[in-house]
Amino acid sequence: MSRELIKNYPLTFYFIISFAIMIITVTIQLIFSIPSFGVFSFNVPGFILWILMVFSPTISAITVTGIINGRTGIKTLLKGFSIWKVGLIWYFAASLFLIAPLIAGIFYFIFGGEAPGIDPSLTFQVIISYVVFGFFSGPLSEEAGWRGFALPRLESKYNALVASLILGIIWTFWHLPLYFLPDSSQIGIPFPIYAVLVVSITIIMTWAYNNTNGSLIITVLIHFCFNFGSVLVVSILGLIPMMVFFIVGAVLIVIYLIFVIIHGGSKKLSRKPDEEMPFNKIITKEAALK
């Protein structure tokens, strides 16, 4: 494969490789009936496939970046993981995805809503397992790809809202093969609802990314809180049924989205001047390496 071809179409090759790894790993699981790796299910073949699956966006980003710009380009790609001095307000903005549904669940429970309650078989070790699995299964494994690699390139071509919509739709369909795995937690969420949620959070993550100088730490935290919110409120604490959680979550996300678009505007989802936008800095650095 020509380096020049990848250099001219980095985003295309990034998406192709990400989807290819996801589809191949899911296909292998289905053909050989390999159980999925999870909090309560460990098997070596399933674990290897899970690593390849969840890290496929990062594997793809590092591969394409390495081919185009070598080790220096990879360092630039991963620099977002070192940007943590962004102000407490952004850590709070990220944690809202955990705090808001938790508060909603508590009020639902207090006012007599039907809920299963805390599972008595849960232990501290099991909860820690949920947290560790949730941290690696998506947040840490994907963000170097979707936000570190794809988002800056999309924003260099489209305004922030359009770039987010494109990325959100692609990110949604990257998850689609998981719906074919009978033991996947993904199948518990109807795909249309899941699509709306993923596109919505993508817009919010672009807003956070653009306002924190491209911090992948913040996008990882948002990703984790978004994923873990349902686990904590529904599965661990049992405060609210899953379908009620979806309805409440949808309302909360719509309110958040309205605030984000009003705050930053659809063009940049930020009030920063163009020269301070993180995608401009990253694209400029990578252009200098070519």
C-alpha cells in the first residue's frame, strides 16, 4: 500500500482499519462461538479479541499516523493525554454525566419509583471490577482515535457541529457489529436510541475537546462517566429501571446539548479565537512533519 495514498486520505484509511478490526474480531467470535470477555466472564481467546476490538480506533490511529509521520507524529497524536491543567470546571462538566443521572435516580427512588434496589451479592471487589472494565472498555481504548485523530481532521474541513455529527454517526455504526454478539451488553439498548445518545455525546465531547486545548483526559472522563452512569445507577445501586433511565438520560442530554450549543455556537462549539483551536494546532504540527 502506497504511503502517499494513505497520506492523501488519512481519515478514509483510519475509518477502514477501525471498522475492519471490529468486524473481523466479531466475526471470529461468532464463527468459533467464543464468549465475550466481560466483568464476570474471562477467557483468553475472548480477552485477546476484546483488546483488539476496543482498541481498534487507537490501533488504527497509531498505524496511520506512524506511516505518515513516524514516531514524532505518534507523540503528537498522544499528547492530549498529558493535557490535564484545564480548570476544575471541565472536570465537573465531565462528571455531570455521572452526577446528574445519580441524582435523578436518587429522587426517583425516594419518591416511590419502582426499582430493584442494590444487589445483595455485590462486593467491593465486583464494583472495582466494573470501574476498571468500564475505564478500559471504551474511554481509554478509543479516545486517541475518535478525538485524537479523527476529530481534528474533520474540524479542519467542517464546522464543529457538522464534524461532530459526521463523527457521531460513524462512531455509532462502528458499534453496530456488537449487536450481533448474543452476550454483548450492547443489545440491551435499542439501536435507534443508542444512535441518538452517541451522536449527542459526540457533540458534547467536541465542545469539551475544543475548550480544553484538545485534552484527551477530559474526553476519556466524559466517555467513562457516560458509560458508567447506567452501570452505577441501574446495575449497582438499582435506583431506577433501565428504560426509565433512558428516558431521564435523554432529557438530561437534550438540556446539556442546548447549553453546549448556546455556549459555544455551532461553528466552533467554543468562544476561543480560530488560532487557539486545538485542531488548528495539531494539523499545523503534523503538516510540518510531512
